[in-house]
Amino acid sequence: MKRLAIITVGKTHSGKSTFARLLEKNLANSFIVDQDHHAAFIHSHYQKLQPNRAKYA
């Protein structure tokens, strides 16, 4: 099976997620890996990986 990774880069609210959803809808066997979901997961489950804010203040 041929695999393809499509990475979008751009400013906030520039349409990256909208573009990704359209691709996912139109490409068979595709899915979105959203970096925001990874950040939320790490924030809620791995506190030790979070920066020590007091250290940088």
C-alpha cells in the first residue's frame, strides 16, 4: 500500500483544518492527526512534560 503524509503549515485561522477535513472527506483511508489534540493530551496526562513557569519568570 502506498502511503502519503500531507503536512499543512500556516498562520492561525488560515484554513489549515478546513483543508485537512476536506482532504479527509475526499481521500479514502485517510485521517487527520491534529497537533492541538496531542498538546491537550500531554497537558492533561503528563504534567512533568510541561514547562516550569516559575523557573522562567
